[in-house]
Amino acid sequence: MPVNSDSEHDVNRRHTEQHERSVNQLLAELRRSSLKKNRTQSNFPTATPTVPPAIRQILQIPETPAPVPRRPLRRDINGRRAPPGPPPPRSWISLAQSRHASHDLKANVGGHIQHWPLPGAYIPEPRSFIDQILRRMALDWEQQRDWNQFYLYTLPSHLRTALISYVSELYEPGLSIKDLRLILTGPSDELLAEYEVDKPDLTKLNGDISSLDLSGSAGKSLTLKELSELLFPPKVVIEPDLQDSWDATEPATGPTTLLPNLTRLSFAVDPGNAPAVSWKQFLSLAGKLPTLTHLNLSGWPEPSLTPNAKFAKVASRFTGRSVQYGGTGPYSHNLDNDWSEAILILKRLSKCLYSLEYLDLTGCGDWFPALMKSSDGDFTVDFVDWAGDWGKITTLRLCSGYALSDDSSTGQILRFAGWIEFATAVEKHIRAQRSGRGRWITVEKDTLTESAKAVVESERRRGAI
């Protein structure tokens, strides 16, 4: 029995080896046949030797076919190479415009405009090491402001200003006044005393900070009144003691301003947060910033001191009739062409910020006419003085902050074209008002595509505009 079992085992092993060899042989044959087939059906053109044209005519050799042209690289509007594969369906791109899209998606797409950085401000290179670190810190700001509160204010000034810009733009709740105070002044005096840390000298700490970018947080997580109280703290009144000598110096009261060399300021807001900003608070703050040279007010609403009273009316105690409560009514612009309140506010602003050289009003197309209109005041004519008070402005950005898509409606195209026409009219008005007396001004505005121009021309022929 043992002999028989060994012989059966040997037979089974030989059968298995033969079966395995046969499978391997079949696979090898399939590979060889596929390679031969690919060689015979190859689409690559054979390299034919070239000869001079005269010899080709004598030998009657056909001309060498031209090489197949390379497919052009697909690039997006920013010049970057597009991802491989076919473009996404239009339904995916225009999901926010669909009636089946959620309200949050529509709000996220329609509630943002493009913000340009302040000229001259420090901006890390995109995708650089510093850019990645600051971006990560901004997204994780809730933990960073707690764990690193004793180190944030010790960073170099250019990194602190960049961090403020990143947190203000990327952190969803926005930059609060406490966060701004932590980055600029450090922890509170109680915490510094508890951990035996010396109080920083704010004059040396913030003396070289010249720009402050609060885009996305103004009117959302901090108010201009809070910012004014932080930048210009109230003076501490010290009771004078009886001095032994009249020549003794008076005790110092501390710095009168937190950022003494601030020249660039950005209060850019998104349309969703525009009603929360206050022109009244901004006028109060502007009176303390006469050295400001660059200002960004992208997305701000039309100038008004009582924006919530636009539809409110009160009864006159003299006539008993109802009169408009605020300076601007619901029909002031469309029917009456009345921009008196907006002109008055802009005139007051120009009196305060007479050192401006750069003004960004992106997304403010609805009140572009106030920049060139005039109104009758008390024995005077009110208007924005582009030759005197704002005669130093050399760059004025009057863009819309949006971009037209291929499926934009006719109404959107006409409104976009209307903003461009107002911006062009403002540019002509400023140059005519200066007429060689002031500096040359560059007005940056949008342009229409050829398809959008065709739509505008067709509507103009129909008499729609």
C-alpha cells in the first residue's frame, strides 16, 4: 500500500506540472501574438528618409507627408493647464443657477466678489512655504489663537499683517477685534503678569506696520467703531502732582495711536455683509487717518447715514403730510436723479482723506453716478472735488467684481454694460475736471466680450436701452 500511494502522488504531481506548463505556454503564445498584431496595425508613421527635391523628381518619389500637428494644450482663463479629460458638463458648472440648487449654494456663489490686494502690501508668493503656513494657521485659527497667544505678537511685522489678511479672508467666523488686538498688542496685561512676561513696547512693535487688510471681516465680525477704539485708544488723564521744579518733564501718557505709520487700509466686504457696514462710523474713523494713501471699499453700499430708513416716512408737525425720514428715498435715484446724500458723504470723506492716491470701489457700480453728479446745497453746489481734495488719486478701480459666463442672461449682460458705461463717464468727468491741473488718473474698469457686445447692440437696435 505505501508503494502504491507514492506512485499515485508522483503521477498527480507530473499532471500538475504539465498543466502549469501548458498554461504558461498559452499565456506566452498570447503575448507573442498580441505583439505581432500590434506591430502590423501600428498607427505610428514610418520614418521615411528625405531626399532633395531635384532627386525626388528624377526618381519619381512621392513627397514625404507632413507630420501630424500636435493637439493644442487646453488651458483655463488664468493660463494654467487644464486637467486631462473632457470638460465637465455645463450642468455641473451652472449648478448654482439651477432651480434645484440649495439656497446655501446660491448664496455662496452670488455673495462674493473679487477682492484685489492693496498695492505695496506684503503678499506671500502663492504655494510658497510661508503661504502654506499662514493659510493653515488661518483655517485652524480657533486653536492657534489659544495655543500661540504668547508668540503671535512677536512675529515680524510683515508676517503679522499677512496673517491678519489671511485670517480675515479665510477664517469662516471672521477676524474679531480680540483677534486683532492679540496679533498687534499681545495677550492682556493680566496674562503677561501671571506668566511673568514683559509687556511689549507698542511703539517699537508696530512702528513699521503700514498696511492693514480687513477684507471680509469689516461689518461681519468687527465694527469700525471697535477698530477706531483699538487704533486710537483714549488718552489716560494723569493728575498733575506738585513739582519741585518748573523745569521737570511731564510724565508720558503713552502712544496716542496703535499704528502711527498706517497708510494702507482695506475694508472690502461681500454683498451679503454690505448692509452691516456703517458710513457714519467710517467718517468718524477717517477723520483720524489724514495720512491714508490707499483705501479699498469694495462691495460697500451706497453712501447713506440712515440706510435702514430708506422706506420710512414721518408726519410733519407743520403740514401734517408724510415726508421722507432719511436723506435717500426708494425713488431718489431712479425717478428724481437725486444723489445729494451720497455726494455730501463722499465730499466729507474727501475732506478727511485728502492724501489718497489709490481708491478701490469694486462692486459699487450702483452708486457710480454719485462720483460725477452735483447737488444744490446751502448756498453752494456740492460735488466730489477730484482736482482739489482728491487731486492726488492716480488709480481708481471701478470694476464690477464679477465675470460674465457663456450662459449669462440678457439682463445680466445689460447691467454689466451699464456699469462699464458709468465707469467710463466717471473717467471722462475726472479728466475734464482736472484739465491738466491735477495728476493723471488711471481708471480700471471691466470690458465686454464680443458676444456680450453683440447682445448689447441688438438690444439697442430694438430700443430696449
